[in-house]
Amino acid sequence: MFDAQKEVPSLELCKRLKELGYPQDKTGFWWGYRAHLKDDEQYVLLFGNEILVGELDWWKAPTLGEMEEVLSAKIDALRDGSDWFLRIEKWGDHWYVDLSKFVYCVCSEKGKKLPNAYAKMLIWLAENGYLDFKKEDKEEVK
């Protein structure tokens, strides 16, 4: 059975991505906040057209494919004649996502899901000045 929550990062990571400027204008999955629901049900994962007028807040919940596009564009933008690569590995109960040349960052997600590791990599890149989500053209990413 398909479980959308396994395909997107956690609500907390999606909130941080939004704070850093991750585009919120794409269709797809969203974490939504609905004040009229019980406390444990107020945050729900919705698909594009399920976001209703009156939602108090929402956060884009990018899929692996959407995050892969951003990371791939980042690798392409960084090309300067040398090799950059994105490595994704699972060792034991950890997922590792690594974007490498002289920037070496391993974003580990123990016992959780790969989308969280991808989101952590995007957050790390943005927080450390390697990625600016607010740029409109992915090829102009600094």
C-alpha cells in the first residue's frame, strides 16, 4: 500500500526548507495545518489540489524526484572542469547523502527515510552558502 509519508521529508524538515526559501509554488505534496482537527491530526499530508481555502499554513513536501532535480542542478552549476558527484548509500540502518568535490558533507538519517537525508543535504547546502533557493534559474545557483 502506498504511504505518501514515506516519500517526502518530515514536517519539521519541510518547515526548515520553506524558511530557507525552498520553492512553494509547485504542485505535489504539502504538509497542511488544519486548526479544526484534533491536536494529533492538525498536521496532515495533502496532495496539490486538496489544499483548501482557510488552511492556516502549509509547507511544500518535496518528493525524492523533486529534491533530486535540485541536487542535480546544483552539481551541474558547480561544474568547473572537475568532477562533482552525488553519492547515496545505505549502511546498516543509516542513509547517507553526500555531495562531493572539496565540499564534503554527509547527511545521515538513522533508521528513518531517504527523503529526510535528501532534505538535510539541501538544508546543509543552503545554510552553508552553496545553494540559494531564491534564485529563479537553477543554473544560476551560486
